[in-house]
Amino acid sequence: MKLGILFSGGKDSTYAAYLARQGGNEISCLITIKSENKESFMFHIPSIEQTKKQAEVMEIPLLIARTKGEKEKELLDLEKAIEKAKKKYKIEGIVTGAVESVYQSSRIQKICDALGLKCINPLWKKNQIQLLTELIANKFEVIITGVFAEPLDEGWLGRKIDEKFIEDIKKMQEKYKISPSGEGGELESFVLNCPLFKRKLEIKSFKDFGEKNSWIREIKVE
Amino acid sequence: MILLINICKEKLHYYEFVKPIEDILKKENIKYFTRRYKEIENEDLEEAEKIMICGTSLKDNDFIENINYFLWVKNFKKPLLGICGGMQIIGLIFGGKLKKKTEIGFYSEDFKKEFLGIFGKQEVYHLHNNSVSFGKDFEEFTESRINQAVKHKKKEIYGVLFHPEVRQKDLIINFCNK
């Protein structure tokens, strides 16, 4: 089946793409939505421009759509982008990295239903510690590029998702109810390498922005 | 031992509609085994103490086109729970008809009677393009205009149109432990 991936460059959408490929499907394109609104309800993603580099090393076409990020208007922008992908790449379905968010997944389900596309959510309701463990087992190299919840601070930026990270984030889950995979918007991540990549991406430079418990690491990769 | 029936045509949909239920059972130490619906043998039906027919995606109508694979449902005497597509299967086997009805996302449903431990107003997750009618052998448990939660009046056969694996995990656990 020819599939389009709703792609943010983070661990969930990349791992969903990996599972789709493992299932014998063709990944025909990646679709990235760039929101101009930092408080976007659907698409607030640090380092979104770097998805171009990820698409290059995956050798998969990338379709970037821009949105002003107004609450329901951004859904129309998403619908247009998916419709464009359907026409251009003849995709039969959309894959998302949705794990818990009914807000996001139900809106994407409606768009796909209206466009006659299958909507596939291979990480849906997945245990979040299990998800992190599978990323490591499948040789995903993922770093944290954003933290947005107390008591996470800038010390978490750039951390690699490894056994130690899982151990530490479990403690945060127990004590502060932080979602381990950042499903509540607590964390953003970026994939530097995985089995879909032809080569590993290296961080060329980065800059940290933020205060207190809200930090973003803007990275440039090559 | 619970038999989980996978009705998904696309293999990837297993992760979305079957695995979350497997994970709930695993967490509760409830033993289960899973079969794709076209691969069910008589031995599987005999081995199972209870059966759950899991749901599938909005565009997947494969199970409707192959409804004859479910003729065993009519004479099945052990507890059976159909979720979304699974409920549609039960309805069709008992002579009901499908009607176009799309509901996607959270909806409020009011359970007028206790249904597998669920009662009163509930926020349920819907993901379906059809509802199904049931005859007089079945009782409806919600105030909804379409069948959302039904039970056979004489048998332990249940159907829910919503996805309890999202917000009503206890319903699944209660069915297994009943």
C-alpha cells in the first residue's frame, strides 16, 4: 500500500513510518505542517525545517505545508496538504504517530474519511515506556529538543533516549505524572538516525531558548 | 482463556484495534490468544472460555463482505463481546441491518442501566461509519437513538459501538472477569 506519513521529525511519527515500512508498505511521501503559531493546537514542533534533512537521508519526497496555526483553520490547511499528497503521490492512506491524543487523531480520521483515505495509527494507546524501549531496541537515535512541563528544565535538552533516560523519565512519571513519551506535550524529540535513514545526521549547531520549565533546542543538522 | 478475534484487513491496523486490548489483558494477567477471523478453527472456539471480536478502521469493510465466516456466532453459547465492527457482526448474524452513521471522536452516552460495570453518563470514543439494528432478542442499554451498547436477553452476548479500549478499559476487564 502506498502511504503518506504525517511527519514531524520526532520519534513517534518516525517510528510509525518505520512500522509501516516493516509491514511491507511503500512510504510514498512525508507530509510536514509548519505552523507559524507557537501555540499551535496540532503542529507546534521545534526544528521543523530540519525534517528536510531527514527526508533527504530517507530518500523520500517531503511535502511541507504552512499554516497560520489558528485553531480549526489549521485543519483545513492539513486537509489541503493531504489532498495534495493524494493527487501527487497516489497515496491510499495516511500514517500518524498518534499515541494518546484523541483531539489530534479524531481530526485526522475525519480528514482521511472525507478524502477516501485509510488512516493508520500504529502507536495508538501504546504503553509509553514500551515505546521508548522499542526505539532503543530498533536502533533509533533520538534526542530531546523541547521540554514544556515542571520540573523538566534545560538540562534535559539534547539528552539521548537511552536506558538512563528511561530510568529518569520513569521517576518523573511516578513523582510528577509526566508522560514518559511526552504525549501530554511535555517533550519534543528529534530523530538523528534510524533504520530508515541511509546515514546518520550530525548536529551542526544548536541554540537553546526558554525559561523555567519551558525550553526549546533549535538544532541544525547535516 | 480469552480468544481475541482480529477483523482488520490491513496488518498495520492490528496495532490500533487489537494490540491495545491485548495490552489491557496482559496488564491484568488475563490469558488470551489472538486469531485473524478467516483463520479461526473449531478448536479455537472450543478452547476459548470467552471471545472478543475487536474493531477495525473506518474504511475496512472486509468483514462485512465475508460475514459467513461468523456464522458460528448464532449458536455460540459462551460469553461474547463485539466491539464496533464486532458489534456490527453480531447484529448482522442475528438478522439486523447496517445503517450509515458516522461518528468520530468523543461523544457523551447515557447508560440508563448498568452495562458490564458502566453506568450513567460516559464519554466514549467512537470511530465508525455504520450502526446496526437488533431485533427483540437484544436489549439496548443507553438513551441513544442508535444502538450503542446491547446485550442478548438470554445469552451472554454483548455489543458496543464505541471503543472501550480508549476510555472504558474496565468494561473489557469486567467482561473477562465476569
